[in-house]
Amino acid sequence: MANTLGTGRVRLDMDTARADVYGPNVVVPKHFMNFTSDHIFKSNMTKQDTSPINTPMRNPPKVTSDDFALAFDIDGVLIKGGKPIPEAVDAMKYINGENPYGVKVPYIFLTNGGGKTEKERCLDLSRQLDLEVDPGQFICGHTPMREMAERYHTVLVVGGEGEKCRVVAEGYGFKDVITPGDIIKTRHDTTPFRTLTDEEHENSRLLDLDKVRIEAIFVFADSRDWAGDQQIILDCLMTKDGWLNTRSEIFTEGPPVFFSHTDVVWSTSHEHSRLGMGALRASLEAVYTAITGKDLNTIAFGKPQLGTYAFATRLLQKWRKDSCAIDKPPSTVYFIGDTPESDIRGTNEFNETTENDWFSILVKTGVYQDGTVPRYPPRKICDNVFDAVKFAIEREHRKSSKGVTVSELDYETSEEVPK
Ligand SMILES: [Mg+2]
């Protein structure tokens, strides 16, 4: 069986993964034999009983755990300022089998970022981490919005570079996608201080404003022009039932506005966190109230919204089934993130609602600053993503060792979290 782990790009396609599980030459690595009391991969081990388990092999194949899984935030955990965090590549190798237990762990990515198609984001991530990432294991902030394409026909989509978010929205199935550029092209005095570039002008579409009714507003990615985009969102919110050339007198008749996440700040190459979409949301709500005297209730996706974690659960289940032929939920999902207010809060709160264990791990390479007290305490703090995945796999190993209970482990690890 071909094993490219650690020697180049890792192909986690269905054939490879199935071969890992069912292949005729599967051999349990010798060191893994000490591990057979573990419930890790227990059911799949059964399928390998006829394998020549004592035959030495130069490159022993890996076995895939069917009992636990990993979920990663991206910015501040794996990537920072467009470059991989130093420990990220080794961390991904570790969970793909380059560890003392010879175990591979299924995983997904759950980022609040967006602004590109999932396929495009996966290509970026594959290049950055030297690892093939499949859209089937990837959720960005706006991914759950695709489930709303059936409900809304004409929508205003805000944020991101150029036409990319329009392309994303149309890819989700939205039928009539309008951008701020379309409105500015149609009426250039909409935004007194913003002029479209030649490229934006070329790509934007002329509208008949008397005939356009915005049914919903979606902020897919970070705005590149807060003043202009806020002006246009406010104009839409203050209409009668979304008809663009109308103005409400009561300011409670506008369309709903959805944000793909609520992160106020995020981690970049700058030494201090930068403003994110949550800051735009707070600003928009404040300005709406200042102008209309009414509260604006916006709706958010992304972490820490529990709906996003429920979506992640469905994606993880499908990914484990499609890529690893595992047709049962994992007992534990380790979520590794850098932002207490989104990653840790969401994981902890979702854990209260689910039967399986969502275990929060906070790393020190992003928004969270070492030495401070996280507003939402994780169950474990690690220096970086490599330490986090090592901790998760070793914890699973210890969990199944005789005499150690899960509650003892939780006590052991929670002591390291500052209160
Ligand atoms: Mg992050």
C-alpha cells in the first residue's frame, strides 16, 4: 500500500483512506500492539484480524481512529499573516500518522474567515500546509449560509475582494445577487467618498432601483470599505420591505441582515489583533440606533454560534464516512482555537448540548495572549498547535489505559488553565 505520509503531499482521498482501513496488507505497527486495549480504532482493528501482524515492514501503514476527531480553527492556529505557523506542518504530519502510535485522526477545519469559495480556500490551505485539504472537510464563516439560498431570491452580498463574494453566493444557489458595487455604479452619489475602480465598474451591474427588492443582506467577508458598505446596508435596512427606492417611516420594515461571524478582532502578522467583522457589526448596530432611534437585531453565523457547530457535526460525520468509512459519531472531538470568545466559548457551550464530548483547546499563537485570563476558559491551554494535537492523541491513549478515568484526566488538565 502506498504510504506518502511525511514524504510529500498527503492524499486523503477515499481510496487511500479505505485502503488504510481495509487493505489486504494492513499491518498493525509493533508499538501499536501495546495500544490494543485502547478503544481507538477498536472496531476497525477487528477487520484486520487476519493480517500478518508480526511481519516487520519498512513503512508500516497507519490506522485511522474511529473514536475521536479533531477540528481546527485556521487563523492564529495554523496560519498567521498568510504563512503557516512554524509548528503547523509538523502538527498535520503528526495527526496523519507520524506519531508513536501509528494512528491517523480524521479532522475538519472550522474558520470564521471567508471571502472565497471553499474550494479556493482549500487550495490556499493545501499549499500553505503542504497537505491536501478537501472542501468536504472545510467550513468557513459563510458556508452555512448556503442553506438559505432556497429562502431568499434577491440578496445584497457585502465584503471580500472584487466579485469573489458574488461568485460564492451564486455558487450556493442564490438566484439574484446584488453587491454594493452594483448600487454605486447605478447611483454614484450613494457613497460620496467612494469611487469604483475601473475593474469594479466593469464588473458591477446596472440596476433598475425601482424594481429591486432586497430580501436579505449577507455580510460574507470583511468589508474593504466600511463607510460605503455601511451606508448601503443602512439604506437597505431603512427601506419599506427591502424596496430600494423607498424609505420607511417606522424603521422596522427592512430586510434581515446576516453576518458570517462575530469576531471583533482577529490575528494577523501584525503584533496586535486587527478589527474584524464583529467590529463592523457593532458599528452598524450603533449607527442604526443613532439614526433611527430603533434597535437593530442582526443575525450571526460562525463560531461561537451553536448552529455552526451543529453544521460542523454534520460535516464531520459525512467526512468520516466518505473518507474513512466510519459510520458512527466520534466519542470526542478536540477543537483547537486561538480565540476564547469564539472558538472556546462555542466549543464549551456546544458541548453542553451534545452527547459526545467537544473538548476545547486554546493555543497561544493567535488572539489569546499568554499570561492573561481567557474570558471563556478552555479545558486545556497549549503553546501551539503541535502541542495541542500531541496532547489530544496522548490523552486518548491515557483514557484507555487501565485505572485512569476521564474525570481524572479532566481534573489533571484543567489545573493548567488559569482561573
Ligand atoms: Mg483564529
